[in-house]
Amino acid sequence: MLKIENLSYNIFEDEKDREILNDISLNFEKGKIYVITGPNGSGKSTLVKIVMGIKKQTSGKIFFNGKDISNLSINERANLGISYAFQQPVTFKGLKVRDLLDIASHKKNDFNTLCDYLAQVGLCAKEYINRPLDDKLSGGELKRIELALTLARKTPLNIFDEPEAGIDLWSFDNLTNIFKNLKNTTNIIVSHQTKILEIADYVILLKNGKVVKIGSYSEVKPFIENATCGKLRSQNGQD
């Protein structure tokens, strides 16, 4: 499905090179849930942004279904079947929620289908399908709508950057059920949230730009604690 080979990422800061990711190699299998966790500044979001093409790696290669996508644009990667849900969702002035769901699914959806997508993320279709996707929506509403767009795309690879951000009042059971119900897809989630870590097939722990440990949550948990990741967020998202 997705293969990362010897990936590194450096930036030039304060008149010197700073290493963000160091020689990372990972394999992501079809139909599995992977959660990437680690301390702040460990390179989690940078890694998934490089996979999506938002950032460009300093060295290394990325393969998707056997195809080298290392130098492809964001649009080219999206067209191959990679979806990305941002930590801070973007707005689209002039478009309604139903318009974006139609665009995401590449077809005109009936009300029942739109209702299904929105209900899965805890929103009522009657209240939201004709809402403009603008700054009048709260951060939590935008986050849920972005998750609905990912569901509508039905892509084989979905990337979620801290999906719990901004939706602390929404049941985490509903959020984790979304990931569990994305069958036959590969899902990569950046998160510190315990409930999300617990549903992962594999947890990938990063520290200082390197992979420290890969395994089930129970296998990785002692390394998380020893890596001084800080307190894992409780169910309500508070530290």
C-alpha cells in the first residue's frame, strides 16, 4: 500500500540546518489503522504532510501501491487515492456543504446519502447540507464536515492529523467508530488521544524525528511513558 524509504527532512533555521526527520522507513498495509504519536516537535505532522506532498522531503522516497510518488504534487497524490484531513480545516467561501460532499464523492448525492455522511460525524443533514462552508462555522463543525468529506471520497488511504482537535464535546466513541468503519482502507492518524491509540493495529512512536517503537498500543505504551511524551490526553481531550 504505502512504503516510506529512508526519509529525512531538514530545515534551515537560525543560520543552521535543523533535522526534523531522520532516515525513517515504514510500511503501511491495506486495511490497517496506524496511529503516529510522540512528543511535540517529534515530526509527526511533518511526516504525514510529506506523504501528502504538502512538504517536500530532503531525501528518501515514498511509494504508493508500488508507484514512486516522491515528486508528485498534492493533486496528483489525491487523484491516486490519498485523502488528508487537516488539523485546522480550511474554509471554502461560496460553496455549501452539500456541494463539497458531491465534489468529494464525484457524483450528485441524494438527501439520504448526504444524511448518512453527516450523521456519521454527528451532524444533522437538515441543518448543515445547505450551510456555506465559511468562517461562520465553528472549528468543531468544520472538523466534522472535513471528516465527512473524507468518508465521501472513499479513498484507499486516509490521513488524519489530530482528528480529535476541536471536537472535545463530541463523543470519542463516535470518532473512533468512524475509523473502525473505514473498511478495506489504510488509515494513518496523528494523535495523542488514548482512545484512538487503543484502536490502532499499530502505534508508531516518534521522538526527535526518529522511530522509537512500532507495535500494538500495549507494546508501545511503556516506551511512550519512558519517552516523556507528557500525559496522554484523557477521554475529554484535556491534558
